[in-house]
Amino acid sequence: MSSKPHFAQARARANIALAKYWGKLDAERNLPAVPSISMTLDPLVTETSVEFRSDLARDEMILNGEPALAAETTRTTTLLDRVRAESGLSLRARVSSKNHFPTASGLASSASGFAALAAAARAAAGLPYDAAKTSDLARQSSASAARSVYGGYVELPAGKRGEHVLSAHVLFPPEHFDLAIVVAVTAEGRKSVGSTDGMTHTRDTSPYYDAWVKSAPALADEVRTGLETRDLKRIGEAMEQSTLAMHACGIAAGPGLLYWQPATLAAFHRVRELRTEGVEVYATMDAGPHVKALCRAADVAKVAAALESVPGVLRTLRATPGPGIQLN
Ligand code: DP6
């Protein structure tokens, strides 16, 4: 911990949803319409420092060494305002955030970013560490960030009408099940439609939205039971259905959300082919073209080699279950 008053630094990791969050019960309060279950990923770390200072007229944000875009700073200020309201502190803050994984890694940095920001901001404002409050705070900025507060296998329940506080919780610690993720990166650059806009558009225009919301809890139940019994087949089959149902619902929107590239489908088919060759591996995609393959840690090299040979796959990245927030 720094000796500077009102300064704190936190580290949080990205996560991958095995059962997907897609859709909001309450957009203003950012309450998810469906439960989601994720794995927190090592070594994909975001490190964020927050310093509340008396010489600032407004909040300032540095992202990977560069001044952040206005929209990013505004989202940060919204979170900081909640911390100021809770702590009674009125000072503006200087925020610096660095992703220790490639931006075009196929894994969103918003989950790890808002989890680290929530933890650092609360600590810098003098609030004692409280994982549930940190998760609830992160969730209001980006729901997937609520999960990155915790390590291992984590669930964020669906929101309920009339209840405004919602945090994620640990289902199982990282060492519970020796799984790994291989990310097949299929494109460079930012995704065409961000998750927030994508889910709003889906809810507003897809005839399949209600069906998705209705079917998602049973898939989350399957993933949870599969984790409990360390049954990769059960987790994997539910995970594939969850991602395909989420994408089907977006594809049916008007106009349809088409996150996939030819390499996305090629990599997905390669994963299924690997299963016929005896490797237990399953695929998932988020709101982007990259494929994330879930397998046993012992099979990572085989899965990575197979995905790297798929035309259109630019590179792979490997991750294993990691810890939650670390304050330093
Ligand atoms: C497809 O958490 O980025 O990655 O709450 O609007 O910030 P907001 O959305 P976000 O959505 C993530 C969607 C997903 C699935 C998941 O991570 O569960």
C-alpha cells in the first residue's frame, strides 16, 4: 500500500462466461436478465490505480499510458461518483489502468478493468475491503465485471425486480477443476457492436429474445452441476448451447447481429472435430469473432496446435483459472 493518502492500486483478471449473460432486466440499474457463470482467467490481468487529489477539477484517466477517450472517462466518473457518495469524499481522482494482456486478445478488458477500478476506488476512498460491495459496484458499470472480483468459478445471478443490489459469488475455487481456455484470435481491432448496444438491440428487435431469457437458467444449472461433479462433457455441452443460443438470438435481431467471421466457424468446427479424435474440448464465443476453447489443462498444447492450423486463426492465447481481486 502506498504511503500517499487516498491512493490505492488493485489487480483483477478477465473472465470467460461458460453460461452467458446477454440481456438486461433493468438497463438503468444494469441488472442482468439471466444468470451467468464464468471462469476467472490467469494471467490476463488489469492493474488500476486511483488517487483522489485536491488539485483536480475533474477526474482524469490514463489507459495503457494514453489519455482515455471521453466516453471511457465518463464511465469511470460514474463509478467514482458512487464511491464518493458512499465515502463522503468529494475529491476528483486520477486513474491509471494498464492491461497486461493484448487488447486484441479476444477477451474484453472491461470486466477486469471495472473490477480493478471498483476495488482501487473504494480502497483509495478509505472504504474497507468488501468483496460483495466491490462486485455490486463493478456490476453497475459492466455486469461481467461483477464476476472478475472473485477467483475460480463464479456465478452472477439474474437480477430481480425491486432488488437493486446484486453481486456475484464464488461457486468453486480455481483449484477445484483443472480446466483451461485456449483463445483462437480470428481478427484484429475492435468489435463492430459492443455488448451493451448488442444486447439492447437484441431485446428491442429479436423475436427470440424472450425464448433466450427463458432458456438461459437451465443452461446455467447444467454448467453449475457439471462444475460441481467435475464433468467436462456436461459443462461443455451446456456452454456450447449457451453461446449458440445467445448468438442465434442476436442473429435474429433486426438487423441481425453477426459477430462471426469465416474463421470463427472454421475454428468451432475444428473443436468439434477434435472431440471425434478423442480430445475433450468445447467452444464458446462472446460478442466478437474469436473462439474460446475449454479443455483439460493437460490438453492445452494439443488444442492450441489444432486451432493454430485453422485458416484465419491469427494466434492463440492460453489461460487457466485464476484468483480474484488483489489489492496492493
Ligand atoms: C457476451 O458485461 O460487457 O461477454 O453489462 O452492458 O457492460 P454490460 O455488458 P458486458 O457483457 C458481456 C457479454 C458477454 C457474455 C458474458 O460475459 O457473460
